[in-house]
Amino acid sequence: MSGLIETDNAVRFLFEDAAVRGVWVHLQHSCSEVLARRQYSGAARALLGESLAAAVLLSRTIKLQGRLALQARGDGLLKLMVAESTQDAGVRGVIDLAEGVAMDAIPPLQQLVGDGYLAVALLPDAGESYQGIVPLEGARLQDCLADYFARSEQLPTALWLVSDGVRAAGLMLQALPAAASDSGDWQHLHTLASTVTGEELLSLSCDELLHRLFHQDGVRLFEAEPVHFQCTCSVERSRNALAVLGRDELQKLFAEQPSVTMDCQFCGAHYEYTAADMSEVMGDASTRMH
């Protein structure tokens, strides 16, 4: 087996003799691309890294032409967190975490969010979006997400997430519906996976990690899927966001200032508009609404 880590890859796998599936992910360049967009504290970098890994893990288990997003908003130390993964494993994210939270002493997620919510959102390119609220009863993101799947999908699910503020990695196991009547296989595999350490997740290749954990269980790996930084912002999206203000408000806005800049919070792209662009902006909105 190769000792080289397949960075920026996600690998799905199945157990040959058990109705359990899994996903492994390791992010380095894509994680760095996201983290380089803003100045983040160590705690924010670690939490955002874990969120990116989680978004990739979850997105690999569903069929969706669009984006899966983890979204958190609250009035606690964590004001905002968004981590997204597209169908083709493009990732982006942003976090607003109060300064002074030490990376080795991050408070429980419920305390971080305060009066707010954590949600899993499915954002298809066409059709209606879906959002499921995640219970904030676990100390870590991985615990909250496991609770969410157990309650909403009624499928035993477990995640192991880690980030050192530079890289991020994760492992996910999920029982398939066929395993509902026999939990023995799930308990066995979950017990083995629970021995994994953060250092192993960050430093071992997928082959090495799965062999170390499940060398006595038949595992079938699917082809690795490359993960990359990808922002979905565009001129059209920025125009549509501006058009929400309406023609009257836009006229007042441009009467007060010569131009309006729309900044993407994910990648930092700037979209600038003047009064001369207003008809085109509203035209885009008209087209979008029909």
C-alpha cells in the first residue's frame, strides 16, 4: 500500500458482507484556498475545516445536481458558518467566530451558536430547496450530525472529523436500510472506526486507514473523486441579489452614490454597478421570476 496521502480526494466505500457504507475525505489545497480568503483565528480555521470535510462527506451520500450546505447562525460566539459542497465536489465556506476562542478548548457547539440553529440544506440547481434543522445536543459538529441522521433519516450514522487549521479530514459510516433489522454488523464496524485518531485521519492514506481499521472486514472502494475549491458566485447571481431591493430602492441608492459594489463573502470577488446598469439588473430579475 502507498504511504502517500491522496490529498483533496473523497473516496466512497462499501463493506462486502455488511449493509454499511462509508466515505473518507482528505482536504489540503482546497481547504487552504477557503481559509486563505479571510484572516481567521486558529479556532475558526479548525471549525471551518471540519465543516468543509463534513459537507463533502454528506454530499457524497446523496444524488443532487446542486449544492449541499451546512449552515449555522446564532447570537453566541459563532455568528455565521457556511460550508458547501457541490455535486462535483467543489467546496467553499466562510465562518464568523469571535476572537479569543482557543483551538484546543472550543466550547460545545450549542454554546457557540447560542440562540440560533445549525442546518443541513439541499440547494438544487432547479427545483425547491430543502433544509433540515440539526439538533444542537452534541458537543462537536460530528455528534450533532450523527444525531440529525439518526432522527431524520433513521439511519445509524457516525462521523469523525478533524482539522489542524491547515488541513481537514473525515470519515463517515452509515448503516443502509437493510441493516435496520440486524445491528450487529453496524455495532462491530462502528466500534472499530471509533478507535481512529485525528492524527491518523490527517496523516494516513485512505487505503492505509481502512486497512488499519477494517483489515478483517471486506471493503470495496470506489474511484476517488477529486475535491477542489469552487465558488458559485457570478455576475448573474450578484445582479439577482441586487434586484431584490426593487427598482425604487435602487433609484434612491444610485441617487445617493455613484456605484454599488456587491462583494462575495466566500471568494472576495467584487461586482460593481452604476445607475447605467439598473435596467439590465432589473431585466435579469424579471427574467428570473418568470
